[in-house]
Amino acid sequence: MTSIFNKTAVAIILFAAVTTTLQAQVKKTVTKKTVTTSKSTAKGSAGLTASIARGKVVYTNICVTCHQADGLGVQRMNPPLAKTTYVLGNKAKLISIVLNGFSEDVEINGERYSNVMPAHDYLQDQQIADVLTFVRNSFGNKASAVTLAEVKKGRAAKK
């Protein structure tokens, strides 16, 4: 029994170390990149398509580690993004989660999740709008775009 406990403890410590290292590397990479923005990112289908494409890049570089390529997360660790009220519901709350992180114990689709999501406030406002637009329109989701103005408002409320 002690051997199983020790192996589990070592696995958890290694996972935490790898995750922390990956987040630091991604943060460094993302802050060096610049994103070309248009004035009407979320207007019209061309703007929506472009925002989703840019958001997919951000998702692949930052979010996929925890929420997985299929958006289904990791059972009892990292919540799914597919068809949940957190993703499809209040955009201001979703923006706040990205900017401030999330550490609440929450039930989503009958499963409990309590893993901490760090704040991603180092992302540019356009990157946040794009990644949230991508998530709200991927994994079987269909919801309105998150606009640059909505993210700016959320960031201003954070201060």
C-alpha cells in the first residue's frame, strides 16, 4: 500500500512540475508574439472565421494541455469546455475566469472539478477574445463571439 501511495505521490509531483514548466514556457512564448487585429473582429462571418482561426492557435499553445484537443478536459481534474454553461453562458464570467483564474470547487455535467486554473492575464485582449470565440464555437458549441470591447471591459473591471 505504501508503495502505491509513494508512486502516486511521485506522479502527482512530476505532473505538477511539468505543468508549471509548460505554463512558464508558453507564457514566455505568447508574450513575445504579436497579433494583428482588425477593428471589427467579431463582425460578419469573415471576422468570426478569422477570430476562430486565431483563437485556435492560442488554444493549441495554451489551453490544450489541460482541456485537451477535443475540449473534454481531464475527468475530475480539468473541466470540459464542450456544451457547458461556463462556456455557453455569461461571457463576462468566462472572460473573468481567463483573466483572474479559477479556483472554485465546481460541478459540471455531474462531475466535480477543483483543480486550479491559473490567470492568463498576460494574454492580449484580442487573444482572449479570439480564444474564447474559438471555444464558444468548437467542441459542439455554438455561441456568439466574444468581442475585443467585452474583454477590455472585463480587464478594466479587474483593476
